[in-house]
Amino acid sequence: MTTLVQQIRSGVMTLCTIAACGVVVVANRWLPVSADIITKTDLFIAIFLGILYEALPFLTAGALISAAIHQFLDPQWLAQRLPKSRWLVAFIGALLGFFLPICECGSIPAARSLVYRGAPVSLGVAFAVAAPVINPIVFISTSVAFAGVFGWSFVLWRFGLTVIIAVLTAIMMPKLIVVPSSTSELADNHTHADDEIPFLVWLRHALGDLLDMLRYVIIGASLAAMIQVIVPNTLILQLASNVWLAIPAAMLLAAVMSICSTVDAFVALSLVGSFSPVALMAFLVFGPIIDFKSIPMFAAVFGWRPIPQFVATIAVLTIVLCSAIWRLGWV
Amino acid sequence: MGMTRMMSWLAGILLFAVAALLFVRTANGQMALYIHPRYEVLMYGCGAVLFALAIICITMPIPMPRHSIQFLLIPVLFGLGIAPRALGADAIGHQSTALNQIAQRPQSAVANVSAVDTTQWNIYEWAVAASIDPLALKGKPVQIDGFVVRNSDMQLADNQFMLARYVLTCCVADAGGVGMHVQWANSASYHSDQWVRVEGVIDLYDVNGVMQPLVIAHTVAQITAPPKPYLVLQK
């Protein structure tokens, strides 16, 4: 009976999705709606698809890495090699991204697989928070963009602050629980035939992880696009001239833009004329961790309940640490 | 056919549609309306992996995560249902992150105005040069392509329009409009979003005490919109 109800509910949801998207498509192409509405729906769809297309390769890579961890990492091997200190474990997690160069679309599912295969939660949290910045691609892009503008100290502070925030978040939120993906459970319950090719098993795990996370990326991309259409970036930029609001405004802009950490340094470079260096530091530290694309993904891994505290912790740490290095004259 | 098999088939078809969208849009150049061209290779790679995963979905059904079909439908319907269109004059008020707020930083290509052929500069390069030393630009020859912006809130003179381009760093989410004012006697005959090539020389005008470049047009010719209409940074 329950299965039948679920099937009916799923069918109704599918029809509603088709109807909602169909209304947008039909109105956009054929109905005589106002030019302003067409501009806004065009802009929404362009931004939504732009964020999604750009995220898809990284999300797919993350699903493949996550599936590889799930299939090949021995939990006992990992448990024997990690230190007992939570601080040290979190620190290792924060630096792990250097060897798995993926942005947040990939790091969050990979973090879940790490924890699911026996890694401490603090390692998973620190990895998920830091990996979008602590990786060689971001180091190169940040250096190219900013070493000649604000000097090497600015580049190094981006990485230093990210590691500090990742470690502190992992330590300050010890009660975070990693929710296994529905597909992990399904995969574990699924009995593999002895002669099943490991490559195919890996692809099936990757498929499950991809479909699982893709839902949250689509929610996040929709939210980011909707907010960009409703609240033009120019409004946020107006706040940048206020010395007290510049840092939160830069963080808000980064969250709304939801761009990939591998190239956000170049976007920040185009904002040099609008934001102070410390506000840009906040943009570069906060944006790769928290944006409208990553929040639903974090919720998929930790559940929705701790998300407000998680986001607030990272936001406060970013503001406090950025303000501190600014007051000390280091940026 | 069992429910699991049917849902897995559906997911496979939708994944195949997404992979096809990535391949086709990249191959025909329309992907450049959404993302920076540097990602084109990644699009092909991602499309190939999604294609393989679609085959897995169809040949070896797996239980689907809840509502994954419904979520997959959204990009497929939007991707197939709405023809890709470049951002235009109407969106410039929303997407104007970089509009005349270009970073003041050394740009060797544009810093030495006297030594370069300024007719090779695009609008972004003119905007960067203007942010460094607008006075050095006076009298320099210009040849730029862009689309016309004639929004009512821009308070342009009757013989002026704005020529604009969008600049992309990552994807459309960070696209910023960059524009230059153009003075041309028949400005009113051009409407917003019309692509034109403007040739002329730079003059300066005072905006609240800040000198801004103004193109005194000698010729304005209508052109077809380029297949890749966005200027891209950091190739």
C-alpha cells in the first residue's frame, strides 16, 4: 500500500515538474507576457543553466572520486593510520584537498564517502570546508590573479584563513553527524555477484552519488539564479562603499554568485575597484565554502537541522578572522 | 516492468539527454552563451561519462534516490525547451558587476597607449585603459563592436547611445556589462540589442568631476551578432 502511495506521489510530482517547467517555456516562447517577465525568466534560466553546466564536470568528478573511496578505501587501514587528536585529524582533513583537487561540488560527496568508510567526522568536515580552496588549481589561479596586485601575503592568507576556519569549524561542531546517502545504503544492500566487474560496480556507485547530489546542486543553482534576478548585484555592490558592511556584502555577493572556486579569484579581481582588499579576502574565503549551491549539498550530508549553525559559524569566523588580519595590517 | 527498472530507464534517458545537450551545445558553440570557453573540453569529458552512466542506468537498473527523476527533468526541459540566448540590453541593469567599475591594475597591453594600435582594443580594454589614465586616451582612434543599449533610465542625450559587451570570467552568473558612450547623429535609428561596429575617435566628458571617454563616431555600421558574444577574461 505504502509503495503504491509513493508511486502515485512520485508520478504526481513528475507531472507537476513538467507542468511548472512547461508553463515557463510556453510563456517565454509563445504567450504575450510583458518584456520584463521575459527578461527575468531568460536571465533566470541563463544563470541557472550556466551554474549547472559549469558545476556538472566537477560534480561528476566528485561522484567518481567518492565512489572510488567507497569501493577501494579500507576502513581499518584508515583507522590505524590516523592520529587520535581531533585537532590533528581536522588539520589533516583540511590539507587533504591538496591531493584531491576538486571544488565544493566534488569535495562534499567525497567527504561523505570518507566518513562513511571510517574517517572521523572532524576529518570529513575539515576536508569538505577546506578542499574547495586548498588545492593546486586554486593556488595557481589565486597567485596569477592577486600576487601582482596585493602581493604574495594576500595569496597565502587566503589559504591560511581557510585552513584555520576548516579546523575550527570541525572542532566547534563535534555533534555533526554525516547522513549516509540513500544510494550508499542501496548499494550496500545490493548483493554484487562474485564475477561482477569492479569497474562496473564503481560506475554504479558513482551513478548513485551523482544522482543523489545532483538534486541538491539543482536546488542550489535555482536559488542562486532566483536571488540574482530578484536582487541585482549592483544593489549588493552599493553596500561595498560602507566600511562596516563591505565584508558582509562581499560574502553575500560570493554566496549569491555561487561560482566555482577554481576561478573565483579572477571574478574577485574584477571587483578590486569596488571592494577593499579585506572584503575581497572575505569573498575568496567564504564563497568557496558557503554559497547557494553548496548549502543544499551540505544539508544532504549533515541534514538540515545543523545547517544554520554551520553557516553562521563559518560566517562569523570569516568576519572575525578577516577583520583581525585587517586591523593588524596584514592585508 | 518493475518500478525500479522503469525509474532507472527514465533516469538513463534523462542522463542521455543531458549528455547530448552538453555535446551538441559545445559543438555548435552555444555553450559559450552559458560558460567560459575554457570549460569546453570538460563538457566533452563530462558528456562522455554521463553517456556511460546513462547506459549503466538502462542496462543495469539501480534504485533511484528519491525525486531524482523530477530534478533531472528541470535542466532537460529548460535546456531543450528554451533556445539559448545571449544576455542583452534588458539584463544590463541586473548584470552590471563590472559596468564601468573596472579594476585599476597594471595591464601591459593597454598601459602604453602611445605604442599600441588602439583600433585593436575591445570595449573591455578601453574600459581598463580609461580606469588607468583617461586623459591619455583623448583623440585615439577607435574601432569597437558591441550591442546598443538605449534604456530610458540611462539619461542619454538624443545623439548618444551606449555600446556594450558582457565580460565573462566563469559563467553567466558572474557576467558583467562593460559599456562606452557613443555620440552619433543618427543614434535614434538604432534600437537596443542591435549589434553595430563603431569607428571614430575618443573624446572626454565630465561626469561629476571624473573624466569619462566618449566615442565620437565617424561611422556606425550594423553587423551580425558574433557567435560568441561575450568577452572572456583569462583564456
